[in-house]
Amino acid sequence: MKNELFRIGPFIGYSYGLMIGIGVIAAFLVGEYRAKKKGLDADLIFPLAVWCLIGGILGAKVLYYITIFPDIIADPSIVLNVADGFVVYGGIIFGILAGFLYTRKRKVNFWQYFDLVMPSIALAQGFGRLGCLMAGCCYGVETDSWFHIIFHDSSYGPNGVALVPTQIISSALNFLHFFFLIWFARKRRPAGQVAGLYLTCYSIGRFILEFYRGDLERGSVGVFSTSQFISLFLVVAGVAIFFAAPKMKGAFGGIGVTEASAAETD
């Protein structure tokens, strides 16, 4: 794997950052395109993306600090390392919260834009997990299976041993998730169902994949990893939103119309 792509003086270009950047740009372009197809205000997509990105980064960092809180107590200087250590669920939760606050500020339907952006989030996550692969983080447990990956120069994972390629599996699932949500959103749906489906599918996949993760700095709650514990609640929330969506007309200051327009073809 290639964690560092290049150096220019003190500046270092990291592969993980590159893939995150590609994912964010791809997510924005898809979101803007779909907003225009749906007759939503495409001019809101860029500031909405900025709000969600800032909220997501802060949330991912905060949740990471929570998972390693005992280590921070022992060595407070850990918090100064802002480049490493992010937990995806923190990014999702805080990103959604930031998006909610922005839609309230602009007085637009939260559920419509929630539905609009979630397929883009899955797309960005697909690229992000490729960044994990290139960096060598978020690696899997050791395996004897033919389906494995071996790192030779990883700064994060063990080198020279066969590991479950959790990054590749996660990336593939996220891209598949993106196309599934786009397909689902082609027909007219009650506002909120696409978002509920995202939360449900992602949480189930993440819960299962966590059993094959080999990195230890993820925290735990009882017998579950932190992400598995959060997954349980988000599955319930996703299912509840999906089935409650037809009854949520007007919730959070919106008109509660269907998520997709009849003319949508993407």
C-alpha cells in the first residue's frame, strides 16, 4: 500500500486524503445533478455539503476520542494528533445533524434533502474505504482463506500476514449501496424512506463486517464494538423512519412530498 503519495517540502500528500477528496467531489456532483432532476434547489447543495462535511469531520474525531478516552486520560497529548483517528459513525451522525440544522436555517424540507444526499454519502464512503486500503488502516483479522490481502509496508496494520480484506469488502458494499439507493429512489417514495433505507442497510452491513475487523483501536461496549453497538440503534431508527415516512408529512417544517419526481431517470 502507498500511504504517502508525495512530499513537497513539509507538505505530505496522503492517499487516504486523496480518496476522501475524490469521494467528496463525486458525492457533491451526484447530489447537485439529482437535485436538478428532482426540481430541488441545486444552489443549496454546496453549502449543505460544507455543513455536513464540517459536522462529519468533527463528529468522526469526537467519537474516536470517546473510544480511546482511557488513553487520553493517561496521555492528553493524544488529542493534538488531529490527522489520524476517525470513526465513521461519528461522521454520519454529526453530518446528519449538521444537515438538519442547515435545512432548518434555510426553511426547506429536511426529509427531501436527507433522502437526496444519502446515496451520495454511500458513494463517498466507497471511495473513503479505498483510502483505508491504500493507507493500510481498518484492516481485517488474520485468515487462511484464499480471499485475503497481505501488507508489506503498512504503518497501521500487520505486515507479511494474510488478512481479511475488510477495506475492499466495505468499499464494494458502499458502492453497491449507492447504486441500490439510486435504483430505489427512481420511483416516487414518501420523503424519508431513502434515508431510512440507507441507515438500515449500512448498519446491518457494518455490524456484520465488524466481526472481521482486526484493528483494536475501535472501542467496545460489552461484547460489541462501538460501531456494532451504534449499529443496533441505527437499524431500529432506519426501520422506524422507513415505515413512518408515509405519515411524516410536514415533519420538521417541510411539505413532506415524495422523494422522487415522476420524471427522474438517474
